[in-house]
Amino acid sequence: MSHNSFGHLFRVTTWGESHGPAIGCVIDGCPAGIGLSEADIQPDLDRRRPGQSKFTTQRQEADQVRILSGVYQGQTTGTPIALQIENTDQRSKDYANIAQAYRPGHADLTYDLKYGIRDPRGGGRSSARETACRVAAGAVARLVLGQGVIIRGALVQIGTHVINRANWDWHEVARNPFFCPDAAAAAAWEGMLATVRRAGSSVGAVIEVQAEGVPGGLGAPLYAKLDAEIAAALMGINAVKGVEIGDGFGAACLSGEANADEMSMQAGALAFASNHAGGILGGISTGQPIVARFAVKPTSSILTPRHTVTSDGQDTDISTTGRHDPCVGIRAVPVGEAMVACVLADHVLRHRAARL
């Protein structure tokens, strides 16, 4: 199985399956001399970790990361950094009765079409469990970027319920189980999602990631555009079905006058009057905050019986039991942050190389 790596100079390869003994990643291209320990990575993994509220899967994983290589006396050596996270709470028996049936909305069918074999336990390689590796890599990417670049994500929509942007408060994101910046919306979501969970159903979500302090000049036309690579990274997250940068699809509703981010000189520095472009023009960062949103589909594993077929071509109904997120988009917030961090770290290193 190929295509398990992303990035160019900051390159990440992930490995492992949902119900295997462990998952992990190898980070190649991280510069030497950066302070790094497990304590720098663990907080981000803890934010993504399952079982922290009744609104996520109740799979109990400590997600303790181990650094296996690439660090000596607390500093990166410039050699590949190998990270490992053990799987400790697999329940493979939950999948025994559906091992031969293709779950609608899952990658079961397509994995069989491509490889002729698949791991049915929790989705194997296609499981959202793999995203823990990306979060670990993103923590390292943040260190490459330095403290001047702040990357934050928030859940801005669950199902049809959208936040009130006038209530946006970054401090609120850490106070509720939804990573929601609107306290009123989070309170309403709690009752709504509890109903969805009790019904054994699921809903989708939209996550917004903002990156502040990003220097201008990152990215390159035409085939290494920063927005294109951010979009590809976010689109590569499990269950993501759409990505937009800045106003995204909303820009189609604007006039040319409204969409143009006007510029002026203020106190001797260039300033923008708006940020419809999401901090990227012509595929190159402007120095404004980078804004990206991505849509996550409803969790495909639901209790409601759905019609499907088996691997030997028999019609059947399927109901997926086990421990699943009623809204997988909740735990996708730190994953989205990590992917943006990895892309930005890669482009920072590429920008440095281009200017040597």
C-alpha cells in the first residue's frame, strides 16, 4: 500500500491500523537543534483522544506517545523522528458479524476493489484512529514554525446548527466538549447531540482553522500553491468531503468590489481592510491570518439498519454496533490544526531553501 506520506521537506509517513498493536509516524526533514520531548506532543494528542465525553466514541485509549528516534538529549538531531502510540482498547469482536458486508459510507467496498483484501476491524487503515499520528506530527510542526505562528481550530457547525460569529471567543473552545467558540451554541448542541447519540445516529460538522503570524511569501505558483496544499491536506483527513479557503464558496455570491481585499499604508506598513481571500493570493501567503474550513460527513457507523451487499454478492441489511462517534467532526478539530501546521512547516522550510 503506497501513498502514506505527505509533505516535501517536512515529510510525514504514518503507519498502523485501528486494531493493530500500535500506530505511529515517521517525520523526515525536521531541522536539527529543536527542543523536543514527549511532553511537547502529548497535549495535542490529549485533545484528540477518544472517550473524553459522552459525545465521542467511548473507546478508551491513553494515546501515550513514545519518541523512538531522531532526538538526543532533548534536541532533534536532523534524522528521522519515529513516534509510536500503542493501541490498548481494541474490541475486534464488534466487527466479526459484519466482516463480509460492505458498510454504506465506509471504505470497505473501495479497499476491496483496490487491494482485493481489507482489514474489517474498525476500518483498519481507513479508520479515524490513524489521525492520532497526524496530530503527533503536527505538534512537531508547531515547534518548527515557532511561537510566532498560532494555529487554532474550532467547530462552527454541527448538522444544520451554526454558531453566532458575534459570540466568537477563543477561550470558550477549551471550556466545552465541542471545541465550540460560541457558549450559547455549545449549550444547544449538547441536547441536540445527546438525542442523536441515543438514537444511534450521527451528524456532520464544519471545522474552521485559523493560522495567525504566518509570514508573507509562502507558497509558489502554479503547482505548489499554499491554499491548494492546505486544501489537499485537509481533504485527506478521514470523512472530510469539502474544503474552502477564506470566503470559499461564499465568494461566488459577492461582487468584485465586495470580494477585493483593499490595501492601504497605515503607520508605515501595508494593511488590508478585509480578508475574503483567507490570507492567500495567487497561492502565496499575504501575511494575513490564513482561514480554512472543512466539512466532515456524518459518521457512517450507525445503529439504523441500512441495505448493502456482501463481498460474495448477496443482498443484506447491516447495523453497525460498537463504539462510534455520533459526530466525528468534534475530534477532527485538533486534526485540522495539525494538518495546517504540517503544511506551513513544510512551506517555511521550502521558502528558506529557495532564498539561500
